[in-house]
Amino acid sequence: MSQNLQSDDSSVQQVLAFARAKIINGEYPPNTKLLPKILAEECGTSLIPVREAMRALESDGLVTFIHNRGAWVSPISINDLNDLYSVRIPLEMNAVETAIDLTPEDIKKLREILDRSDEAMDSNNKAEVVVLNKNFHFAIYSHSKSPWRLRLIETLWSHAERYQRLSLNYRNDPADKEHHDIVDALAEHDNHGAAKAMGFHLKTTVELLNESLKKSNISEVV
């Protein structure tokens, strides 16, 4: 029985990873209906893990269930963007402020992630840039020693990744200078300065997206 449960869980994770990647990279655009039968066929599973994965995506804010109409990719809106970042910014600044035990080796790893991110951006590998960006941030946040703070940031991050992916269409670099400012402050054990740099970085991202979406005449839904 335990082997079956493990197999079912593995199938759910498979569908979850597949659908989540498609939503974040835009292959499943906002307001797209998700068809469980097709997802099951694409992932080689039954309908049960597909339904469970859809519920997990709903919890992340990536999927919306509409009564009698099924599961749909959640819309992206300027209101949602601003609301999301209004919660993220103070939470993530606080995580940086309390990440006080980074070693020289940790700082070296952060710089290596930034170097790899530059390489990915140069080769137009935006999917890799998104992954490395998350690795960079959480390599810092994990030192805040607050499991609850980390859980909250992870939940918000799941929804924010679509906006982060979208921001790469409007900026010429993967926030390189802003990221280096954060690392430079952490290397000097200036967590307050690093937190301010993080806040500036996140505010720059949300301001850039607001301006770009408004210029594209997208005020509510992308």
C-alpha cells in the first residue's frame, strides 16, 4: 500500500511540475482553460493526480476554479502585481536583515550564481535565469532561520514567478547591479544595507512592470 501511495504522490508531483512550468513560461497563457484529460495524456498519468495537482496550483494562485467551467490559468493584473509585491517587499527585506551568518563561502556561491545568471541571459535562456534568480534569493533567505518566514516567501514566490519571467522581456540584464549591491553589503556584514538594496531591487522590478504593462495598454489582465 505504501508503494502505491508513493507512486501516486510521484505522479502528482510530475503533473504539478509540468503544468507549473507551462504556466510560468507562458505556454499556458492567463485565462487558458486546463483540460485534465489532455494533461493526463501528456504526463502519462490518470486523472486523479491531475486533479490533485490542479488543487495545488490553485493554492499557489496559479489556477482558478470556476463553477461548472473547470480550471483556468489565473489572470495576471496590475492590481494583483502591486498587491503581491506590497506583501513580498517587507517580508523579503526582513529576511535579508536577519540573514546574519553568511560565510565567505556563502558570499562566493552567491557571486557564482550571478555569474551563471549573466551567462544564461547572454544566451537568452530566460528559463534558466528565472531558476538562478530564485536560487540566489533563497540562498540568502534560508539564513534568516525562520521556517515560517521562508514558507510565506515560497508561497508568494510561486505566484510571482510569472511576473519575474515577464520582467525579463523589459530589462536588458538580470538585475545584475542590484543583485551585486546586495551581495556587496552582505560581504561587509551590512545586513541593513543589504535589506535596503533588496527593497530597491524589488521596487525597481514592480515599477518596471507597471510602466511596461501600462504602455502596452494592459491595465487589468495580461
